[in-house]
Amino acid sequence: MSRDLFGALRAGTERISVWADLLDSINVYPVADGDTGRNLTISLMPLKSPAGDRSVLVEKLFLAARGNSGNIASQFFTGLLSCDTLQQLSDAVQTGTRRAWQAMADPRPGTMLSLFSELERALREANRDDAGAWIPPLIKRLEAAVAKTATELTQLRDAHVVDAGALGMFIFFDAFFNELFLEQPRFAPIHELFRDFLTVHHTESGTAEPGSCVDAVVELNSHSPVSLNDLSMIGESIVSREYEGRLKIHIHTRDQSTLRSMLARGGTILQWSSDDLEAQTKSFSTGPASGTIHIMTDAAGSMTREDAHTLGITLLDSYITIGTKDYPETRVDSQELYEAMSGGIKVTTSQASISERNQHYEKVLGLYGTALYLCVGSVYTGNYSAVMEWKKTNDPGDRLKVIDSGSASGRLGLAALATAEYSRTASDGAAVVDFAARAAAACEEYIFLDTLSYLAAGGRMSKTGAVFGDMLSLKPVVSPLPEGAKKVGMVRNRKDQIAFALKKLDTCADSGDHPLIMLEYTDNRAWIAGEIAPLVKTRLPDAKIIIHPLSLTTGVHTGPGTWGIAFLPVNS
């Protein structure tokens, strides 16, 4: 495969990640569970770094595929990857389209399948002799195919939205073809093209859907094949594919036990993941909150996707690589992360590309008009300099307000959560900006490490120092400050860590404030909830206490066993 195609696949994957939250917000078909953006992002992440052996990439797609949309898209891209040159692109798309339709037990027009079919026709009919000139008409045809989905399926008509999967693939191919054939990208303005079809009308939606959304991989035996007919008896929304003696299955079912037994008879279950459809559909029906000004922040703060959805916050992800698998930070399974680290698997972090970050800024202003970006401290990443550079030529009206928070992890997360809450009742945007600046400055955080080895592995201290410190049972207490992460104390054991944390909390009690407190965990949530939270509640009975995962970016550098406490006086 040519380097040009590698770059185009990467561009499409990044653009899907940028728009994933919007895709989640309009995902009502086949079930209103709000996960299409997540599933496409996770499923297509192997395409972000596609260099290498094609068979390895196909296998990564096979194993990464998640959800209805992700499994269908994965099937399509295994066909697209048969393309070695641009001259073969049309044939590769035809192969991918056929595989995507065949993967569905009950394929329906009005979904991403229709988008694939329209792409196949458009490529076959395009006059590609004129370099680049045929791209805008092709994109226009794909746009029309997406718009048509709003009228083809009952759920989409009732909710008055386009199909999330079809829109996701439009977003992907808009970036893909821009990268391949145009010198200056001209990304389609999603918020303008589909303006009337990006907000769900909840009058006919919001009904909880019982059951589970299951993705599984089975190493097949030859004695008891898994029957599609049998699967259809216990579930729906079935997508299946066989690859090198393994079966990948996606299904919505109310009977996981019978499904497991059926798959186990057919072979050895290698992978199993399950989402609670009832919980997802209930969450989807609530919809996100809105405020005086839209809030954006970095996932490098201790902020989850659930937080962001509840408070209507836009998150900018960093990336985490576990072994050979890449994920946006907030799409990482924390249990998988910390088990990998404990098992000696290499785990690293990286920033989103400048292009991906710029697309986030553009998207937020397009959707919300004005926004406040409470940015991770400039000493920690290049995000602040990147957004300020973008603003020079793209934000003459200063519609995107930016604050260098000087913080990360729980300090940033807590300030952003408090700001989003304040924005819901604030009188104007200027008041929210002022509150955010004060909150970022007032928040304190203390992070307690269990071992120094992960800091040494990440180059943040010498390996000799780490060994020496661990031998003496010396554990640093770290605080993320504007000048960087600083060691603010040394303790010998967990008892000393707790005493240090409670002493710092006394400053809030002495001042008479009722703070907002975030207790942060890595792989030790039960201990935090069972022992630390009651101690803090006894110390500060009027405090609001949040039990929250530590930023996974921070967790990669500090390791399993780490915990932290962040707090903010409410009158900040």
C-alpha cells in the first residue's frame, strides 16, 4: 500500500475521533444507546498507524471491531486494504462494500451500508483524469446519501436525525479524499450540511432497552459450527465474520448465558466484551446539559466521557499505546491498562496531531458559536501553544476563549467540572471565564505513588533514584503546578500518605469553606471508597466528595497503586 493511502487512512481515523461525541449523540438506530462514535473510534484505531504488513493490519481490525457500526466498518476496510495503488481504489471499495453487506444477518438500506454503495457507484462513474476536480462532486453525492438516511428508517424519521454510522463514514471519507487528492484540505462543514438533523427529537425515544451488546471472538473447532440461525433465535443486530479459523460476532441479546454456552460449543472464546443496553439507553435519553458558554477541556485532566456527557463538555484526548494497540485516552479500559502495566507490557502516551487538535477547535465553534477552552497547563503539553497559533488565523472574533490552567490531572478535571456546573446558571460568558480562571488557580491536588519504577520507566527520574527510593520505602507526593509536576513531600507508607492528605484538607476546614473534593484511584477504587472516603467525610462532613479515576495519562506515568486527592473551595 502506498504512503499516500497510509496518510489518508490516518486522516480519516483522526476526523472520526474528532466528531465521535456528535455521532454518539444522534445514535438512535438500531438502538438508541449512544455509542456509534465510540465504537467507530475504537474499531478503526488500527488505521491511525497503518504502516506495516497488511495481514497484521487486517487482523488488528478484526480484533478491534466493536459494536454494530464498528464491526460493519471493519468489514468494509478489510476490503479497502486490498488496494495497493490509487488505480485499484474503485475495485477495493467494491470488495469492501460487498463484505460489509454480507456481514449483516439483516442488512438495511438507510445505514452506512447505503453510504458504501453510493461511494462504490460514485467512484465507478467519476472521471478521475482531472486531478482533484472530481472530489467535490463525489463528496456531494456522499452528503446526499447521508441526508437520505433521515427518511429511510422509522427510528431516524421519528428522531429527526441522520444515521450516525452513515455520517461517521461520510466524515471519514471527506478527510480521506482530501488527504489523497487535495493540496489544501477543505473539510465539509458538518454543522452546516446537516444542521437540521443533528439533534434528536426525544418525543419518540428514550425507552430503556433491556439486554446486552456483546462482542466476542471464538477460535472455532470443526465439531460444532456456530449457526447464524441459532444466534438469530437469541439476539438481533448480528454482525459476523470468520477470519483464519476464528469467528468475530456482534449481537444484541437478553440471554448472555445461553450465548456463551452456544459459542463455547463452537470453540474457545478468546475475547468477550459486553455493554449494558439498558444503562446506555437510559443515559442516552437524558441528553447532555448546556450552559451559558460551552466548556472544552483536555482529558489529561481527571475527566471521563460520562462526566463530559452529563455536563455537555467537549474533551480533547491524548493517546495511550498498550503494547501495539492505540486508544484515545478516554476510550481506554483502565483495568486492561493497569493489568498490562503490572504484567510488564510497555505502555506509552502521545499527543493528538496538530491537525486533529485544530479540527476540534473548528468543530466546537461551528456547533456552539462560542466556547471556553480550559487548557492543560502549557508546561505539560503543547496544547496551549497549538490553540493560540490556530486562533491567530481562524478566530478573529475571539469566540474561543482560552485559559492556560497551569494544571493537569485532578486539578484540571475538578476546575473544569466546577466551571461547567457554574456555566449552567451563570449570567454571561465573561462570568464563566472569570470563574474558571479563579477555580484553576485555587484548586489543589496531591498524588501519592505506590512505587517509583514507572516514573523511572518514563524517564521522569533516574532508574538509580527509583531503586534507591523503593529500597528505603520512600514515596514522593507530587502536585501538578504551573511550573510542572513538583515533589511536595516524601512519605514511607500508606498510613503516612493518608495523614499527609488529611493535613492538607485541614486548610479547607480551617478556612470554613465547604470544598468540592475529588478522590482519585487507579486500580484501587474499592480501597478509596471503603477507607479514604469515610475518613474524608468524617473530617469534612459538609464537603461534596467525588470518587473518580485518576487521569489515565497520569496513571501511565505513576503506575498501579497510585491515588490522589484534589479539592476546591466552593467560593472560588
